[in-house]
Amino acid sequence: MKRWLILSLVLLSLLFSLGCDRFKHAFEPPDTVDFAAELFTPLDTAFHGFPSFSLDPVMAFYAEDYLHYGQTKADRRNWLQGIYTAEPNALGQVILLNAEELTDSTAIANWRLKIETSDRVVLADSLFSGERLVKRGGKWLLKGNQMTCVLPTPKQQVIVEYFTFYGCPNCPVVEAELHDLEIQYSGQMSYLEHHVSGPLMIGTDPTYLYYGPFTVPTSIFQGTSRLTGSGTDVIDSYAPLVQSLAAEDSDFRYINPTLGVEGNTVSGSLSLEQLATDIDYTDLVLNYVLIERVSSFNNTQGQPLRNVVRAKGYRSLTEADLNQPVLFTLESTVAIPDDAALVIFVQNRPSPYANNATIHGGVEVDLNPAVISFQ
């Protein structure tokens, strides 16, 4: 009996072995997709579509349901359009870092987009991490990370327009206070030093004539509050005023500021998202002010002058289509400094001025280089 049991087990093992051999083995590794060849190299080629550059070949690689941190396909096109409008000869480079196939029609990738001027000034250097890829109609497309990003309402940028002249004996104490507040509110305060006479005066700048006349030193906060003089009581009023203004929500979101420089001309664009519901578009303008962060000129205390205005321009927003990027051009009568920045802000400019030229936040962008990043 025991012998028959052993024999039966051997026969069953042999049967299962022969049965398994009836099926074809498939232990070869699956085919892998060359995502560089299928998507990212053609996308790189599309960014080099000169001399008749068009964004259509680039956008053909974006899925219609593209979404990356709340940015849609249309948002992405507007961002790129702003860059190439400001710098038509910009050069785009697409770099694939890594990619992983998930299914036969989906994948995930990390890649980088770098856009420079012909003389290697960086306009954008963006890392897209967790980018989903999808295959549709036999073609791989970018789909974004499919993450919505409900951004909180930002606090407004505090804009202080300060008026002085070279050699002003009572001004250094004001300049020191403004500099200290700029450090304290780093990234949320910009002060602009306008010279009303002397070697640093900009003859084409109408700002003083609009607000004035008044004696200097004078500072105007957010277009509505004026402090004149340099007495202790006046200086003591600066910090509480800035603190109060910095706590207020911004009426606009300043999106994708993009700048290009050629000679003494600054070209730029940005998108404006209205956040407040009660904006009066009468006499509404976009200001763009070129400043030199640290001047070669010193004040009477031997300290370098800072944030000196070297050029200013503005354009009307009364009839502007804010669904499109706002374009602007600024001509400087002096050479653009190496440490230059552009301060951009929306403002109501009613005439005559009566402490009612409200500034609706703003943004400060370095010119060298102007780098925009999406991550």
C-alpha cells in the first residue's frame, strides 16, 4: 500500500510538470519606451522653430487636460508667450532627467526647461517634477502633475516712494530707516528713491510733479499716506505705517514677470489676476520703475544711496484685457546698472492728486538675471 502511494505521488508530479510545459513561457523583459526620442527631443526641436517661431508646435505636446499646480494648458501658453514676446530670439532647451513607464499609455517624468537670450541671460529655468505623461493617438503628451493649487491671497507689497536730492543734509536718517524696514520686510517692501534735482534726477520722471510740490525728505506710502521731514516723531511713524500696510491683502496677484534687456531698453510682460472685487479701473495704470540697488553716490553721512530710480514708465490698464499678459517697454536714458531691479505695481492715478493714488501691491524683480521658476 505504501509503495502504491509513493508511485501515485510521482505520477501526479510528472503530470503537473508536463501540464505546465504546455504553456508558452514569457520571461523576456517588456519593451521599454524611449521617452527622449518619443517626446522630449521633439519638444526640444519645437522650441528651436526659428526664424518663424510659433508656439503651436510646442503646445502640440501638451494634453488638453494639462494641469500642473493649478496651471492649465492656456496658462502655460500665456507664460511662454510672455517670454517670447519680450525676447523674440530667446532659446529654449528641454532636458529630460528621468522617466518611468507605468502602463502602456501612462508614465511619469522629471524634466527641465531652460530659456535664455542669445547672450546667455537666463529668462526661465524651470524644473517640472512629477510630470505625468499620457499616450493618446499614438503620441506621448505632457499632462502636468494633475495637482490643483489654490493659492492663498497674498499680502500686498508695500511701495514707498521717497523723494530727496543729492547732498540733502536731513535725509540720511530717513534713508537708514527705509533700509532697515526693507530688511525687516524682506520680499514684501520696496522703496524707490526719487531725486528731485542734482546729478541723479531723471528729467522724464513725472512722479514728483504728480504728487508735489513739497519739501524733502518726503515719503509717500502706497500712494495715499505722506510723511514729510526727518524729525524723531516722523521717523517713529514709519515702522507702524509699514506694519499696517504689510498686513493688508493684495488686490492683484502678479504672475510670471518676465524681463529682457537690450542696450538701455527693458522689455517685459506679466499676468495680473484681480483678487479684489471693487477695483476702479478709471485712471488705473501699471508702473514699472528701474532702480539701482546700491549707487556709487554717497549721502552726507558717507553711506551709499540705495534703490535710486534710474528710469520710470507706466501704461494705462483702463481698457487692458487682463486675460492676456500685459506687455511693456521701458527706455532708460542712462546705462542700466549691473545690480538693477524693476519694481512693478498697479496704481490708480486720479488727477489732481489728493492722497488717493492707491497702489495695489506690486512685485520687485532682479534684472540680472530675471529667473522665473515653476516646480
